[in-house]
Amino acid sequence: MQLVLGSTSPYRKALLEKLGLEFICIAPDTDETAMAGETPDMLVSRLARAKAESVAHQCSTPSLVIGSDQVACLDGQIIGKPLTHAKAFAQLQQASGRLVRFYTGLCLYNSQSMESQIQVETFDVQFRPLTDQQIEAYLTKETPYQCSGSFKSEGLGICLFEQLTGRDPNSLVGLPLIALVDMLHQAGLDPLA
């Protein structure tokens, strides 16, 4: 079976490359709008599965498809991708000195059996108290406007944090590799074989 990453994210692609497996990337066609009353873990679980299934329908050969989705939450409220400088600045101002929890949904979908393995990983980020000048300097240098929470932990974003807490730091980038390896093993694919 071919392995497919249902994402066009260069960050997720770089993470999956760490496992040394051959794979292809296909963009999912999924509406990412949250449903009324949907909790963060419900949202990322549903979207990870929807992305994997969307991509599986585009595959002409039996495939194991990886779908992933992530949201950040502050005070129980979902904060999405900022898309603009002004929104990113406001998000980082709000996060300054506070804890932000990330929810990353992961799905491994077998297009042949139509079975899904789904898991949600959480990861907590304690932000340093940040000045407006620090926020502006960070945004100017890294422009993280397509990133949940307005930062790139794999880059200069690490300077914004006091502490990171979670099972797998890769989940903060958007692809929890520890959970994925477990899922791949269950599907009969061992990266170390």
C-alpha cells in the first residue's frame, strides 16, 4: 500500500520525512469550519478523519492516508490561523504570559478496509511575558500568519516560550510522530523494518 500524507504543509512533510518512509502528498478538499457546540478535540478529530478520507478518494491505488488537523485554545476558546499581521499581533498579545493548549488530531485511514485509527494529542505552551516590541520583531522576522497560535515552534518561535509540556513535541508542529508510528505498526508498516 502506498503511504499518503493528506496535507500540503511543508512542516508536516518535513516531519514525516524523519521516518524514512516513501510517501506522496495530496491536498485534502475539506471544509474546516467548526460545527456548533464542537469541542476542540472533537473538531480536530473530525477534521483529521475528513482530510484523510477526502485524500483517499483521490487515490487510485490502495493507500494508508494520514490526515491531521490542529487548533490552539486560550481560555477554552479556539484561536485559529491569524492570516494577517494585525490578528497575529493580537493573538500573541493575548497569549503573553499565559498557557495555550494545542489539540492535534491524527487519523490513519486504510482506503482498502475503510478503517480509521484516530487520536488527539494535546500539547501545552507556556508563553513568556512579551512586550509589544518583541511581538513585532518576531512577526517581522518569521511571518507565521498560516500557523495556529501565530508562531513556528520549529523556528524563532521557541524564543516566545517559558515551557513546553506534552508527550510529543512534533504534535506542536502538526504531526504527532509517536502516535503515528503506533498507528503504522497496527497497520503493518514498521519504519524500522
